[in-house]
Amino acid sequence: MTAKPLQRRSRPLAAASLTAAAALTLSACGFSTESGSASGSDSGSGSEGSAGASRTVKTAMGDVKVPAAPQRVVVLDTAELDSVLTLGVKPVGATHADVDSGFLNYLPKDQVAGITDVGQMMTPNLEAIAGLQPDLILTSKIRHGDKYAELSKVAPTVMTENTGYPWKENFQVHAEALNKQAEAKMVTDDYAEHVADVTKALGGKEKAGATEVNMVRFVEGADIRVYGKKNYIATILADVGLGRPAITDQAKDGFSYDVSPEKIDLADADAVFHSTYGDPKKSKETRTTGSGLWKNMDAVKNGKVFAVDDQLWIQGIGYTAADKILGELRTNLTK
């Protein structure tokens, strides 16, 4: 059977055709369903449970009761927005990233159309959120743990501990909160198939492993980041089986090894992908990529340096983003 890339199934899934499977998955995961209205829920009605039913989901802040079938979801970070859209749920509200496009530009325009902007990611507008009468809020403790008490008064709030590196585990928490476990399995199965396709296209596991790849990010107001092995993009590179240069082992907390333009040659590898957050001049991208050190890197001389979209490769953090990244990895590394 021919493997299908996730992009063929990253559109909202037909939930009606999966109702029975979702119900079975819910039962298997051992969630409790209780009679009575959950805090902030409109009705909790849906094919997954009776009106007013609730379920208990384990979160970074403890057990949280959520509606059996959330109808009005608000998400407060880019990873959560990717998750809900990947699972076929359009939230009623979402925060925006610090980019001109507001919602990240890799997301299909028809999927984000009509979503109410509830403020900048780190400073969500609680009044705007409450005005949407949500029955579920999704975010992470690292982003909004200090606002948990206030958010919980508005609606059941499901927080993961962190964002980025544990994105796959976080996706499962989002799926559980939305009662979309069956849809989540379809997504992860498609992702695994797409990963296998890309690895095969690169010549198989051995050849992929012998190809060392670096991810460099130019950040306005900060040093240049050479990404390590404990971040979102690193997990995708690892899934494909690509090798990583020794410099990545020096990354602080596994996240990044920061360098100045005068040390950019430390980022050299068989292939280098780079993105920019902010103004190219203020982020030192223009200065660095125009330097002799950059131009003398083997990756540059061999035509294996690729500029990529920061919103997709770094900020998206989810399966819809990952699917597009896999496609770009395959295209660029097989040139």
C-alpha cells in the first residue's frame, strides 16, 4: 500500500465517520464520564456523551474536568492552534504570534478565517476570552501558568507542562481534551508513513544518518542560534534519521548553541537550514550571510544551504507544520 503524506489528511477530518472509533478509544483510555455540567460548558452535548457529561483529563496543573464534546475552544499558543486545526476543530478564539501575518502563515487561510484574535500570545486578553464563552481553553504552563487561576474561572483549562520538544506528547493531551483520540491516531500514523517515505527518498537510514544537518536561526535582539537536539525541529530531523554535527551536543539544555557572526563557521554541516526571526539586519542575518566565514562553509560552497520560513520551521510546533517541513526536507536534500 502506497504511503500517504500527512498533508493529504491534514484538513479537518470527518468526525462523524469516526464517532464509534472515538468512543471506543475514549473508553480504552480510561477517562471518567460524569453526569452534571462542567464549568464553562455550553452543554457538553455530542455523539460522544450525553448532554452535560464531562470527562477528566490529566494535565500539568492536575486533573481537570472537561466537556465530553467541547464546542467552543480557545487556544493560547501556536502549538495548540496547530493541534486543534490538525484534528479538525476550528477554535472560536486564538492568540496571535508576534508576526505580521497574525496567525502563522503556513496554516490554511480557510481554516483560520473567522477565528477571533484574543491578543498577543504572551499577553492574552482575558476579557476577550471570557466574551467568547469558551467551554475549553488549551495552553501550556510555561506560557500561561501564572494566569491559570483566572483562566480556570472562565472555562476548564488544560495545560501541558512545556512546549516545543514534547510536542508529540502535548498533541495527545490536546486530543484527549477534545475527545479526538481516533483522529489523532490517523494523524500520527500518516506522519510515520511520511517520515518513512522521506527517509527512503534520502537513500535509506544509513545514508540519511551519514548526512549531518544543522538548523540555524537568526534572532533579532539575540545571538545566532545553532539548534541542538532537544527542540521541535530536532525531533523531526531525528525521526527522518538525519545525522547532527558534534556542535549540537554543546547546546545549552539541548536547545541551542549560541554563536556570534564571527563564529558562524561552527554551524557548518553537510546541509544547513536557516530562518530569521525579526528584521534581517537587526538579527545579523544580512551581516552573517554576507561574510567570508559563511561563504567559505562547505555547506555554502556545495549548494546545501537553504533559507526556510521561520513561522513554519520554528514557530508552528505541530503535525500540520511537521508535514510541510518533511516535504521541504525531502525536496532540498534530494536536489
